[in-house]
Amino acid sequence: MLKFGYLAMLLFTVVGSFWLEIILKIGVLRRIKRALLSIIPVAIPFIIWDAYAVANGHWKFDPEQILGIYGPFRIPLEEFLFFLIVPMAAIMTIEGVRTVKKHWPVGDEKR
């Protein structure tokens, strides 16, 4: 069961924020391209940093708590998912606040 530790944390993050899409109808998933254009450019340097840190022994991923599926640079699948799910959850959270506060303007939206 420990093998699913990191995945469980990601699932908890999804459950904790993705419900906003359904209940508050925030529309982030309808604008997925926009969200990914915000997330991916930021995720890339962090993945490179991760790869550097792992390759140089600065940190590692506990093989007991991950699935054992590795992507490029020997980074576990869960870590790649982390860099997509956590920012997506943050975007959904801010959009949820904006919805409750009657479309509180942020970013490039017209007032």
C-alpha cells in the first residue's frame, strides 16, 4: 500500500480542488489549452531542476512510495503528474474564489 503514497497525495489534491469544476462550474477544463499554456512553461525548468538534483544525488524518490514507472531523466511518473496537477489545482482554486466573489478580476480579463 505504501507504493501508492505519492499517487495518493496527488489524488487528494485532485479531490480537494477539481470538484470546483463541477459544483461552481469554473470552466478551467473547458479552457484546458489556456491552462496548459500557463503550466507547461513553468513546469519545464522545474523538471530540469529535478533531473539535475536526482542525477547529482541531491535528492531521490523513495522507491517504496512510487509506482516504479519512470519517464525521461529517470524521474518518476508521479513527479511529472505533480507538475501538472498541483498548478491545475491552484488555478482551479483561484477560479473558485473568483466565482464566489462574483468574478473578481485577475489577469487579462475585461472589467
